[in-house]
Amino acid sequence: MNASSVQAFLSDDIIARCGERASKYDRENTFFTEDFEELRKSGYLTIAVPEQFGGRGMTLADVCREQRRLAYRAPATALATNMHLYWTGVAADMRKMGDSSLEWILREAGTGEVFAAGHGEAGNDLPLFLSTAKAQKVDGGYKFWGHKIFGSLAPVWTRLGLHAMDASDPKAPKIVHAFMPRDTKSYTIKETWDVLGMRATRSDDTILDGAVVADKYIARVLPAGTADLFVLSVFGWAEPTFASIYLGLAERARDLAAAGVKKRTSLALTRSMAYHPEIQRCFSEMQLALEAASAQVERVAHEWSIGFDHGMQWPMKLVAAKHNAVEAAKKVVDLAMSVSGGTGMFKTNELERLYRDVRCGGFHPANTILAHEIVGKTVLGIDLGEQPRWG
Amino acid sequence: MNASSVQAFLSDDIIARCGERASKYDRENTFFTEDFEELRKSGYLTIAVPEQFGGRGMTLADVCREQRRLAYRAPATALATNMHLYWTGVAADMRKMGDSSLEWILREAGTGEVFAAGHGEAGNDLPLFLSTAKAQKVDGGYKFWGHKIFGSLAPVWTRLGLHAMDASDPKAPKIVHAFMPRDTKSYTIKETWDVLGMRATRSDDTILDGAVVADKYIARVLPAGTADLFVLSVFGWAEPTFASIYLGLAERARDLAAAGVKKRTSLALTRSMAYHPEIQRCFSEMQLALEAASAQVERVAHEWSIGFDHGMQWPMKLVAAKHNAVEAAKKVVDLAMSVSGGTGMFKTNELERLYRDVRCGGFHPANTILAHEIVGKTVLGIDLGEQPRWG
Amino acid sequence: MNASSVQAFLSDDIIARCGERASKYDRENTFFTEDFEELRKSGYLTIAVPEQFGGRGMTLADVCREQRRLAYRAPATALATNMHLYWTGVAADMRKMGDSSLEWILREAGTGEVFAAGHGEAGNDLPLFLSTAKAQKVDGGYKFWGHKIFGSLAPVWTRLGLHAMDASDPKAPKIVHAFMPRDTKSYTIKETWDVLGMRATRSDDTILDGAVVADKYIARVLPAGTADLFVLSVFGWAEPTFASIYLGLAERARDLAAAGVKKRTSLALTRSMAYHPEIQRCFSEMQLALEAASAQVERVAHEWSIGFDHGMQWPMKLVAAKHNAVEAAKKVVDLAMSVSGGTGMFKTNELERLYRDVRCGGFHPANTILAHEIVGKTVLGIDLGEQPRWG
Amino acid sequence: MNASSVQAFLSDDIIARCGERASKYDRENTFFTEDFEELRKSGYLTIAVPEQFGGRGMTLADVCREQRRLAYRAPATALATNMHLYWTGVAADMRKMGDSSLEWILREAGTGEVFAAGHGEAGNDLPLFLSTAKAQKVDGGYKFWGHKIFGSLAPVWTRLGLHAMDASDPKAPKIVHAFMPRDTKSYTIKETWDVLGMRATRSDDTILDGAVVADKYIARVLPAGTADLFVLSVFGWAEPTFASIYLGLAERARDLAAAGVKKRTSLALTRSMAYHPEIQRCFSEMQLALEAASAQVERVAHEWSIGFDHGMQWPMKLVAAKHNAVEAAKKVVDLAMSVSGGTGMFKTNELERLYRDVRCGGFHPANTILAHEIVGKTVLGIDLGEQPRWG
């Protein structure tokens, strides 16, 4: 299972170059333009696109492995690229399951379109299921108003996935899922992205001010609060890939820390700090966290890839994997810092960035708050939509 | 991976009957005699013995699954039986790897011999690697003196696995591994087993007072402090099976707790306690712990079963899986108690026993203390035998 | 602050004798009769009663200290006795604050009456504030129906504190707080107490089947869901004393564990197991937990004793102290077990009982589930009574 | 205990102004010059200096309270200032205890000298007790070589506390503690300070290249590895003040988070996010952590201030308080981030800085690694100097 039957796609060289650029992007708060161009040229953006559409046809498990390798050196690059990759994976897997409604995504991705996700919103703790944005049916499409946040790949996307509420029938509000072409009118990107970590993703705001998206780019119109294969597939691809990115980041932190303690000496020890029992204990805790989270994430990705039927347990399985991976990664990075004895705090030390990058993991949907609700209710056999929500 | 290609061996009926007897064994502190006879008759004691020796040829992964099912209802029965099962698995897998030195275990197990483990000792925090017991070469075998503890299956074993130190050459002390037949002279079983949990295992003391074991039952003579395939295989079989037992126990606790909160109501809620958000949070934490530990344990068992080569990482992989599984199980049972609102404390409630049984998991080797050392040192590339041990 | 200006009340001898009897009470599941008689004769039951009523006038802080000393050796004895002690403390402090409505408790306690608490109920997650029991006004008093659980001191109480709902006006249900004399008719004590830990408390069920309590023993009639000084004072006395009992228990576990590791040796160490760094780490975690929880509990007890005004923060302060103390104690006992290397599991080892006793701490009100609600809402300035409860 | 008999020293206005400047210092990585000048003018630098030397004579408990207030808005300012404050406190308390050897510090501080700490070193996990720097007795003083790190207040100190090893007698190496005047020759300050958090402290490196310090500025010459009142007093003042700074920081994070959730709404809630039960749970965990750590830190500061005799327990008490406070603060800030739903990640949000600042707490001596050793060994009655260190 560790061993892969599929050859790695990304060359170690590309990953190394991305790794070398990471600290500059972070420091200057700029988009990972050179990385993106290298990845694009290498064909990385179509690894999840089936071969007949010009891609590599990699499964979710394959993509997780690649993303984890990339994130080991360049987590922000992997994270932003993930937004595109998961849309192609969603479309590919839905098609494999017999739903070709998003086949156009595969065709367009095959010819170079770049997809991104504009689902983040303030004032909505159930992302995808509800929306503060407004959708209105117009001739030949839908018109959108709203304020979207966390829109990674802002400088380069050509199709922005987004959703909004059509409440024209107040008794039956609907969620409209659309992909807005870059050349659409009546929207603006607001450069707000100056944050703690994962800075190179440039996850700027998007203001929709009556932007019209044609019917062919309307992916779904669903009753508000409900999920179908489309929504499930978004979680199916997003959670394990997010999780893999943070695992890669954590493995990097552990390895940097290990290299560090092997070089550090102390007057009160006969050998390096690697022989300090409390340091060893810290590495034990790192590894115990990684062993569990790795197994869980790889298993979920594998099960999704082979079409395993978890039925109603799928959302729980997916968010649990991402939640545990991110919590493990936070723990690992914190311990890596501890054993660094303070050197990890310096801007010249990669750990300093990893400590900031890792914290972002808790915010991708399902965030910590929502993950507990999904997992807890699922175990108890309670539908997420049951009202009242609690009590 | 959840789905098994291999059919379950134990019938639900047998497991249910073991479950029904569990509380009586616990209350009366008696050996699980009826369970043992049923399991023996069913062929359960030879599931890991290859078919040509009269067994079922189940892999470690298969055995883990069976033990987890059994432990779901009768954890002490599964735990004691495990001592026998792992010896048969060790012998089977060594043979598969080309080392037939323990083939006799398979033959004897196939004809009804019952194996147990007499490795527990006070005054030795590196079990298997060192020993407070003394071995002396005599004509045709070895003679043993020592005090062994935690000897599960005391009433029924016919071959007791044990180890002792032969320090006749003080510069090169050796560990002698033997299997002592029940009818050996000069040993006594001391009925000391009256403990917190896993009471039905009857893990009594064994006092070796010059007991002689013939050469054919001497499994290994190894330099003290070292491991070979034999020692590794003991960990290979013991850790994942122990882990699976505690996972089964934890799943039972979760399910009992879930059934409980669905029945409990409260004046301050409109529905059952299952709709209390803090109760849901507790189940989320239980499930998050189980998802990770299950994936890790099943993966390690699978990797061992397919002969995956983890090289020097194997001991770490094995003890990490057991450690995480036991810690997860302790957490789950504690949370199951919490949501029971106090009813779980009553002797009439199975949770009461599970709370006691689960605590034993931390003591099987590698215990918590040693697990951290093995994991931490392995991550840092430090050999467990390096001296001084720390500093 | 560690140092006390007040001399200890209980002699070391009495405590030692209680400690010697503890394991027998536990094993035989019997009430702590001999302890109770010794404590009664010593005057311990009136330490919180003001001197003018024949007591010692000890403050909450003093009583916490005594209970902690007693619990160090005999936690169940301290816990059951606590039910009586806190009622006397409640009455004393209310009187000090100018409310003499419970002065009769002080007089009666001074002349030997024994108070207990019958507030535990199934089906009510807001103890004291709501009730599944029914109260009906009758001539000269109230009549009660209901099923009370967790009634410590069942064999010896002469006044059972209890509460029930008078819903005669459905729009304005009221909670009636009463103290039922032992010789009341129409109630029965059902001997259900056979549980995991704190067995000597004999916290049996009480079935109220139309029991009539005279007006003079009606302490309060309050709107359902509300608290006044009486209710606050119950928390004021119960939480810090409960907390102190579990701290005493935890200190005992730590000390037993420390004595144990100093005696245990290992072949792989040059000195005792106290020199094993991972063992030291376990003691560090125990002590870190105890330092924090001790300071918090002693501070809250002191602040209550001096009449510090925490205003609306008081309930939060009180339940937070008890919650943290119990969680710390659970952690300490678990670590004490870990370092025992398995010997702590034997019935002959006091740790075995402490491991069972400590788990009860989570169930005393406010239990873990409720504690989080009280603390979280208080920090956010949300009244516990606000409806809907969440969302 | 919460209530203070001593009036606050710093005005809310000064603190507010420091708070307003904090983000600029952080962003531009500059020293808190304006804050420092305001604090100096206000007399803050002499609050711990006895009145007869021109100060305010505040106790450790008082100083902790002031530092916590200041850190609530400007943690880096409080932290750097702390280096000066603790030296004055050390000198004042030693004098109170009858040791006037550092009285000159009080006189000089009274006349405007600024003290700092140059004890941080790479390659030494037992700070203060050993040193990688070299001291050599010369006529009229000592000569120093070495590389010191984490030297807060680099731009403004006039007396740098430092220590080095005099190994002229290899059998009896000694630690020389000195205060180097700013105008000393043969040392350089290297501007290395560009780090994760607490950036305004400007904790640059100091290279000692034969710097000579006159005898009058030699505070102590102690056998290596030992402590006396001087060393204990450094811990006595440093630990509780460090702890208080991180508590202040954590309280700020909690309060910002609470204000945030009260303003945030969600489509799936009828009221603000403050009514989301999982959000409430997060605040419960924050408060539970703060209640315990606050009580512990305030207690230790109080006990030190009143001269309570903890004997050999003092080092444990001190580092335990700092350790628990920092761990609590890290937890609080992480939870504050969680409930921010992502807004806390933006550079415009103060939480973003607090998340970075708080991580520094683990590195002040005694760091996490050392704290466990001190606490664990103390509980077990093992002297920190016993050799071998473990095993």
C-alpha cells in the first residue's frame, strides 16, 4: 500500500525547484507563477483527466500521492493547484459512475482551462449546502450576486466554480452550482490575500455583481441543504487531497527536525541531541500521529478510488480523514518546533513557514467545527439536515 | 479493505454465546472454560495453521479480523486465546519465509497442543531481549529458573513459550527461547490472577525451579539484546492482534453508548440525548479515534500478511499500531462512559467491565513506556541496542 | 496558601484507619460503617457548622483541605460524607450572607442529624434546575413522587435533600426543594448500588411514592430553570469539595506510583526505574496536572470562603474547578497505572481501586457534558436559560 | 486574589498606545522604540526597584499583573521589557533575603541603566548551569568569548547579563555570571532577529570576542551545574513573569475571538455564531485552560512574593507554572483561530500575530524539553545534577 504500482508523475527535480521558490513566494506574498508554469507544462494539471481527454487518468489515490510529494516541499503550491485538480477528479469519477454531466470539464481541462473554487463565504457555516450569494434565473443562464472568499488561483483560473441560492420560490430555495468563465462581466477580484500561511495560493476575494453564467456552465441546481453525487464527489476529492497536502507538510517538518537534532549537540550530552530522551519522545509522538493519519487518509483515498460503497458513511469518512490529518500535522509541526530549541523560529528556517502554513488546514471545509457535527451525527444515525439542528 | 474476500470463520452464534458468558467469568474471576471448549471444537485454535497441518491457513489480517469480532463481545476470551494464536502465526509465517525451525509448532497445534506465553517478568523493561530468568545448558536441553508473570491460559496450555538468560559466558550472555511442555517437572503455577480487567484470561504466575526443557523445544538461542526473524515475528503477530482486540472492545463501547443515548431522554431536550450537541461531540471524538487507529492496524496487519518489506521500520510500525489502538480504545471507552451519564458505572452495564478491561492494553509489550522509545529511536535512526541508552 | 493557619481537624490516625478499611468496603461492597462512626464521634460531621450550633465553624477552604486529606486514603468515605458536609456548609454560608432560612439545618446537624442528597435522576440533564419527580402542595407540606438515584449515605441519612417539579400551574412550573426525614412514610430505598468505583458510598435509589414532607422542611420553591442563593450555594460547596476529593485521590496515586518505581529495578538500567526518562516524563505530566488543578481548586475555595464577588461568573468558576480537578485526577491515575508496569492492575494494589474510584468524578453534577455548556456560555455572556438552548 | 490591593501602575492609555503600535513593529520587524520610551518615562522600568532606590517596590505578584496587562495588548513589548524587570526583581528580592551583593543593580536601575539577558546559547540544553562561552580571569575582572543568542532589548540595554565557563581548573569548572556594560570593547551585536513572533523584542545575537568585564560587574562565580540563591531568583522572577505575559496574550485572543463570534452570523443559525454549540465548546476549552493556568501562575507569584518556603520544590513549581501557562496559551490561541472561521488568518487581524507570538513561549528557559526533566525528577526526589543523567 505504501508501495505504488503507478509510477510517480512529478519528477524530483520539479518538486525541488518548487521547494526552492517557496520561501520567496511566502516572503513576497506573490503567486507561485513559475511553479504553476512548470507544473502546467509538465502535464500536472491533467493527471486526473482520463487519457481520452488528453490526461493521465490518475485515480484519487494517485493524485493524493503526488500532491503529498509536492506539498513536502511546496505546500502552498500544492494547495492552490489542488483546487483545479479536484474539479477534474470530480468530473472524471462522476463520469466513471455513469454521470457524464461534467464531461465538459474534462474536455476543457484537457485543452488547458484552469478551474478554481469560489465557495468560501462569510456568514455560512454549512458551505456548499447553503449560500449567502444570490442566484437568479435569466434567459440562457443564471445571474449571480455575492461575495466569495478564499478563492485560490485567483491570478490564473479561467473557470471559477461557485454556488449561490435561488430563493425565487421561498418555500423551496435552491442552490445553483456554476462555473464562471474568466471573461464574464460584472465581477471583480479583490486582492485581499495577505495572511498567516499558504500565502502563495493568492486566495483573493471575488465580488459577483450580476455576473451571468450561461446554462452550459451550470453544473447543478439542487434543493438547498441537500447533497447529490456532485456534492459528495467534491468532498470525495477535496478531503483526501487536502489531507495529503498537510501530511506531506508534516513529514517535511519531521524530517527537518530530525536532521536538526542530529546536528545539534549539548554540553550535557555525550552525543547529539538525538540521544536526549525527551527529544526522542517528541519524535515518537510525531510518528505515532503520522502513522495513524497516513493510514487513514491513504485508506480513504484508496476506497474512493476503487468505488468502495460506504453509503451514508462517506461524508463522515472523508471529513474524518481530513480532520485527523490536519490535527496530526499541527501536532507534528508544533513538536518539530519544540525540538528545534528556538532555531525553528527564524525566517531563514523552513519550519518557521511550515508552522504558519499548517494552521490553514483547519479552515478548509469541513472545518473543525463542522467536522465534529458531521462525524458525531453520522455515528448516531442522525441526518445532517434534521431540524432543529440540536436539542 | 473493510470488505473481506475471506469468509468469517467464527459464527455469530459462538461469539454471542461467548458474549453472554463474559460477565460471569469476570464476576467470578474464572477461566473462560466453556468459551475455550467451544472455540477449540470450532477449529478456531488452528485458523492460522496452514491447511496441510490441519488448519485454515488464515493470514495475520484474517486473524486480526476474527479476533476483533470475538473481542467485540468477549475481550478476555479473545485476549487469552491470542497467546496461542500468535505462536501458530509466528511459526506459519516463518515457514512461509523459508525458516522451518518452528514447523513442529504447526504440527503440534494441528494435533491439539495449546501454546501460551511465559515472557512477562518483573525487573525487566526490555521484554524478550533480556531476562531475569536463568537458563543453563544441560545434557539434551536447558534447565530454567525464574519467576514468570502474566501467563494467560494458565489452566489449559500444554506448551509454555518462555525465555531466560544463559550467562555462562559473562561476556556473551544469551537468551534461550523454549517451549515447556505441561508435564515438565520442577515448575509450579501460582494462582495470583485477581486483577482489574481481562480477568477471564487467568494470567497466573509460573515459578520455574530447575525445569528442564528438551532441545527439540528450544526455539532459539540468541545473543542478549538482539532480535532475529523469530523475535520480530512475535511482535509481528502479537502487536496487530492485541491492537485488534482493543479495537473490537472499543467498537462495542461506542455501540453500547450510542444505543444508550438514543434511549435516554431529557426534560431539556425535545428529542433523545442523541440530539445533545455535546453528546454528539463525544461520539465524534470516539469515531475520529477509531477511524485512524483502525486504518493503521488493518494496514499493518495487511502489510505483514503480504510480506511487505518495512526493513528496520517494522518494530516501530508494529508497536505504533498497538500503542495507537490501545490509546484510542481507552479514549473511546472513557467517552462512552461520559455519555452514559453514570449508568455505565453499574456492574449490570457491560461498559463497566469494558472500562476495566481496556486498561490492560497498555501493559502488553511493548508497553507505553517502551513503545515511545522504540518509535522515537527508530525515527531518528538510532538502534535500540546503542549504549548508553540515553544521553 | 499551601500552609494553613487553621490546624488540621482529622487526626492522621483516623485517616490511617479509614485507609486500612477502604479495600474491604470496596471488595465487599459495604457501607463504610466503622469509618462513619469514627468520623461522627470525632466531630467531623459538624466541622462546617458554626460554633454556636455546636460545630467548628470551618470555612469551605478548611473543609476542602480536610476532605482532601481523608480522600487521600479513603476516597469513598470522603465522598459520601461530603453530601452531609456540603449541606451544613450551604446553610452556614447562607446564614453568614444574611439568609437564615436554613439555620435549622445547622441546629439539627449540631444535634446529630445526617443530611444527604437525593437530586440524581435519570432523564434530566439539568440537575437541580428541572426534575422528573413530581411535587404537589398538600396541607402542611408537599407530597412527592419520583425515582431518585445516586443517593449516597443511604444507610445512615436522617434528612434527605431532594427536589421535584410542581407543575400545577403549567405556565409557571416550580421546583420544590425539600429535606425528607428518615421516618417519612411512602418511600423506599432500593439497594441498587453495585458499581465500578466509590462503592462504599452506598448510593442507592430512593423511590418516592407519595411521601409527604412538612413545610418546615421545604427549603425553597423556585421557578423551574432558575437559581437563587440556595442553588448557587449548593454548587459553591459541592464543586470545590468534590474537586478536593479527587485531588486527594490523585495525590495518593502519584505517591504510590513514585514509591513503586523507586523500588522497581530493571536489567537495562543502572539504578531504579525512577531513573528511566520516560517514567520521569510520566511523573512530570502527573505533577503538571496536579499543580494547575490544585491551584485552581484551592483558589476557588478560598474565594468562596472570603465572600469574593464573582457575580455571574461563579457557576462557571465552580464547575470549571471541579471539571479540571477530575480530568487531572483521571490523567494522574492513568499515568500512575502506566508506570506501575502492570502491578497496579492487581486487586492487592491500591491503584487498582483508585483507577475505578476516579472515574466516578465525571458524573457528579455538573458532569462533563454540562460543565462545557456552563463554561462556554458564561464566557460568551449567554444565560443558561436562554431558549432555544442552541442554534 | 483576583482583586489587587495594589493600584495598577500602567495607565490604560499607555497600554492602548502600545497596543496600537504593536502591529507596525511586527510588520516592519523593528524595535518597540516609542513604547520603550513611554514606558521608561512612566517609571515602568523601576517598578520592582525598592522605593529607597527610586523605584516603586512592587512585588513579583504585582509585576506579573502589570506585565499581563501590558501583554494583553503588546506582548513583544512586555516580553522584552521583562528581561530588564526580572533583573531588578532578582536584585530586590535577594536584598530582602539578606544578600546585598546585587544592590548595585538597584542603584543603577534607579538611575536609568537598562539590563538585559545574554544567556541563550546554542549547544547547551541546561541554560545557566553550563555554558559554551568561555571566561578567563584577568586582572581586575574576567574576559569573555562566546556566541550568545536571543538577546532581547539589543538596541537599548546598557548592562548585558551573561554567563560563561571558566575551565581553568578542568576538575572544577566554574560558571561566571557577569553584567557587561554597553561601552565594553571586543563584542559585537549581530542583527539576526527576523523570526516568527515576538519580533519587536529585537533579540539579536551577541558575539563576545575577548570582552573584559570588571570585577564589580561579576555577580557570581559558581561551580558548574549548581545553583544558588542568585540562580534560583532568576527562575523565581523569570518564570512567573514569562507565564503572565502568555496568559495576557491568551486572554486577548479569547476576547477577540468572543467579540468575533458575537458579530458573525450564519444562515443555519437563528442567532450569532456564539450560539453554535461547538463554538461554545471551544470557548469552554479556552476558559478551562485559562482558569487553571491563571490560578497556578498567580499562586506561584504570590508565594514567591511572600517568601513562602517551597525548599527544593521551588524550581519545579516555577517551571511548571511557566510550562502550563504557555501550553494553555497555545491552546487558547489555536481555539481562538478555529472559531474565527479563517478571518483570524489575515494580517489585518490581531489573532494572526498572536498565533505567531504565542509559539515563542515554549523556548524561554526552561523550555518544554527541560521543564519535563525538572518536574519529573523533582517529584521523584532526584537531583538535577545526578550522573548519569538517565538510565
